[in-house]
Amino acid sequence: MPSRRAFLGAAATLAAAARTLRAEPLDSGVRVRVLGAAQDGGRPQLGCDRACCVGARRDPSRASRVASLGLFAGAPGSVVLVDATPDIRSQIAELRESCGLEAAPGLPVDRIFLTHAHTGHYTGLIHLGRESMAARSVPVMVTPRMGEFLKSNKPWSRLVEWGHVRLETLGPGAWKDSGLAVEAIPVPHRDEDSDTVGFVFSGPTRRLLYVPDTDAWVKWRRPLESYLAEVDFALLDGTFFDGAELPGRDLSQVPHPLMKATLQMLGGKAGASRCRVLFTHLNHSNPALDPGSAEAALVRAAGFEVAREGMEFPL
């Protein structure tokens, strides 16, 4: 029988998890919903026989979909998806249900914004093709280089040629519609096939910074802290907690900022700042994915959070 101390510890862990999952109070305007918070391969990840993935296969509540956001501005025509992940089918279904609006024929969402050309961020577009939904001219917002990648490589070029998607170029400045403004932020990353961007989403009263993928913060031309000073919420790259997660791998080939380093860099600023800072895009091996882990407790103690599916933020 568990001791009183163990029982109280478990209760505290559950209470902390409940606080993390509780959405911000919603008001009128734009809502942002977390549709996934895992790295490109999700959790459980194919080929992983470690406890983190074995446990997630046995218990779906421990699984996590690939990092994505949904936005909804309170009116028909305002449903936006950020990144088209391998989990796009369930993510769009959840987004539509949370909005309470039926989709127009052939248009699962009103617009898709893409960050870059790594597999967890665009390959879900395949479900818009004629072998699946046969969508009708879904607007897909891309940088010029990302657009060229999609137009120049099959099967993605077929989506464009056959009218399933309509590529729209993200230019300088902010794109605006339905009370939402979106600004693309160039981000240093492994850009083999396209460049990489994060986004600043601005609603009527609040702003959110979304950077699911980046190289180390020291490579940024503008300090991360200056962005945090201008937004109310920030969802940042938390792929790896520290360098111990991938034994035998050269971390210079996957140069994401380690969560531990981000905590040290920002120190207690997250707790004192008006900006609420959360980590997303966690690798399946990242122990902070588990709310009861020591690493997740360290994140909370520093005034940060780990993004959880279903969280909502009002803009």
C-alpha cells in the first residue's frame, strides 16, 4: 500500500498537470488551440523500443501528436491550421469540433500556414489530394522558397497542378484577415529544402510567438528576449531537454536549443515577465513530455510550461 508521502506526491503531480492543461479564460476574438506538441515523429515513434514509446503504445493517454496549432477568429471563414503534420486528420477534426462550425465542401480549413519543409510540418498536405479528401483550392501560406519546393517536387506539385491547394506567398510585413494578423519571422535552422520561419500571431488584444523549430538561440540576429517582451504567449522549440537523450548521435547535426539551456538563458524572467512561455515540438525521448517527471517539475519551477494538446489561448 503506498505511503502517505507517495500519495500526497502523486496528488500534487496530478494537480500540477491539471493546472497546466487548464485553458486561459476565453473571451471574444481569436483563439489559439494546441493540436500537438511532439517532434516530427510523434510519440510513440516508429522503431523506438524505449520505455517512453512502449508505454505510449500501451497507454494512448501517454501518446502525443506532432506539433501544430489551430486558430479560430469566431466567424465562418476564419479557421486556420499551422503546419500540416502527419496527424492532420485528427487535428483538423478536433479544430473544427472546437470551433463549432462545419467545413465548407472541399475546404477542411480556411487557410494553412507552413513553417518549413521538414517532414512533420508539411507532409500532411498529402491528405488534401484526390486519393483522400480531394480538397478544393485550400490556401497554403508559404515563403517563396517553400513554395518552389512544393511546386518542384512530386507528389506535392500534383496538389498544386490539380487545384487541391493554392499557394500564397508570405511577403514582408503582416498578413491580416478576420481580426488576425500573422507575421513570418525568419529562423535559423537546417534549411536543406526550404527556409524556416516562426510566426507572430496578433489578435485584437494579445500576441503569440510560435517557434517550433530553430537552431540555437545564439544564432538569432535579434535576441529572443526582445520578442518575448512584445508578446503575451510564446511556444518555443523544446525538442531535447539535454544532450543525454540521444546517445551515439552527433547533436551538431540536430542543433536545436536544449530546453535546459533555454531555462538557464532566460532564468526567472519567464515567471516575472508578462509573457507566458511554453515548450513545444518535444522529441519522443524528452522526459518533460511526462507531467510527473523531474524534468517537467524543473520546467514549472522555472516559471515555464510544456504545451499540452487542448490548451487554448485568447488573442
